[in-house]
Amino acid sequence: MREAREATSDDPERSMLPTATAWCTVLCAAVAIGYSLWAAHGSGHLVASIQVAGQGAGVPPSTNGAACPSFGPVPLSPAMNPLRAVLHTEYAPFGATRLRYEIALSGSDGPTLWDERGVLGSESDDAPTVIATHRLLDFEIPEQGEYSLQASFPGTSLDDLREASLEIRGNVAHADPRITWGFGLASAASLIAYLLSSRRESHPATEALDERRDAA
């Protein structure tokens, strides 16, 4: 046993290996996750933020098939490509049926560039107030001009929609899969190295016995 302890203490590189691989695992995973979150939610610059429901919207949210209120104009240009539309909402859920949303962007001469529809939250929402962020889509502007937004929240939900705002960000980034996969694989490899090195560190007596047998 004394020889085993001496063998372990005389090999500082081996004793540092589990710590080094553990840190490498955490750092590589943090880079992969942080980069993906930054590309999806934090990249680009704010172009416009328009309140489409609530006290500052100027009009009540459209329901039960009423015509969509229009907001704008929003000046956009190809120099801002790619752009991203993000919907921020605050609502109080009641019952199991959630609010639906219909958001569209139209050009000054009438054609609709995109039309996104979906549901706010999920049936399991049971908090008094839910604050949610929905990344609608990434898009590109074909030509410079003034655009308008149409927003409504139709349906028969009993949810109380308190605030809703649409954010448009310009020059957003798309996550490079080579970076996310590269750091993800590096984290996985470091984790395997950590598990193997930890296993070897936990059996110093066995290793010392094997070394003596090899020497004999």
C-alpha cells in the first residue's frame, strides 16, 4: 500500500489529469451552448420595437376573426439583412386553451413578405403571470422601404393578454454548425477522458501491483 501511495504522489501529471479534463469538459460545453444562445437570441442590433397589445399599443388586440390592426411604418433596407422577428408577451393563463397569434409583415405597396401563426405558451401554464419570448423567423428584405406589421390574437381563449411587443433585429447571426459541433465533440471527448482518468486515480494500488508484476 505504501508503494501504491508513493506511485500516485510521484506522478503529478496523472493526479492533475482528472481536474484538467473536467474543466475542459465544462468550458467546451459552455462555449457551444453560449455561442448557440448568442446566435439565436443576442446577435444583431435592434431595428424596431413595436407594442402590438397592451396600454401602449393604442388599439385592443384583435379577437374572434376581427381585422388585424396595422402598425408602422417600419423603415427597413437590405443592408439590415438578415433580420429576425421576435415576439415578447405577458399574459395571465386561464383554463387549458392558450392564446393564438397571427403576425405578418407587408410592404408599402401591399404584398405580404411573411405571415407567422402559432400559440402562446402551453396547456401546462399555471403561473399567475407568464412572460414568454417567441422567435418567429429570420427573413430578408428585398428592397429599401417602409413596411407595416399586422398583429392579432384571435380565438376563444380566456387568457388575459396584458402586453405584447414585436422586436425586429438586424444583421443577426446564424449559428455555424462547425463551431457548435466542434466544441460539443471536444466536450464529449474531455468527459470520456475525465471518466477514464478518474477511474485510474481511484485504483492506485491495482496499478502499482500491475507495474510490479510487469517488472517481475
